[in-house]
Amino acid sequence: MKPIQISIYETSAPCYSIEEEENDDHPWYQDILRYLKNHEYPNHATGNDKRTLRRLAIDYVLDGEILYKKGNDQVLLRCVDAVEAKKILEEVHEVICGIHANGFTMAR
């Protein structure tokens, strides 16, 4: 049996947080949106990047200014940025739906 080597690091791993992205003016889907609107590629895109962007854009639909992703069952899923996603999650869990938990979970 081979021994297992475990490394312990003194510093913690970096965490990705939505708060970091709140000041960002470019949502994650910006390149896809620009390609579907104007058939423009990012300035730094290589040939492989352009081909990948064309393949990704096949699964997206543009309706006015709103970008949707086609789901497997042809349901359109709206693309949102990090700020809007956080707002939606807070609204669903705190306002509209409230807390849906049984008594035991609520007691804990």
C-alpha cells in the first residue's frame, strides 16, 4: 500500500465572491451578447476563441436587449449578472417564498 502525502498550506485559498463583481460593468455573458447583436468578437480573441464563441452563441437567443439561454427542454432561461442574481436570490428566499423549512430545522 502506497502512503498518501498531504500538504498543509499556511494561507487560505482565494474565494470568489459576488460582492467583488458588483462594481464590474461587464457581465459574464457580455461577449456572447455582443456577438449576437453585432457579430463582433472581443479585441483580444484568437481564432480558437472566435470559434468557441460561435459555438456558445448557438445556445443563446437575443430578444431585444435581453439574452436567454435555451434549456434542454427548449425553455428559455434569462441571463443575469451577479448583482441581479443576488437580488433575485434574496427576493425569493426572503420575500416571496419565505422560509420553507420544517419545525425541526427551524428550531436548529
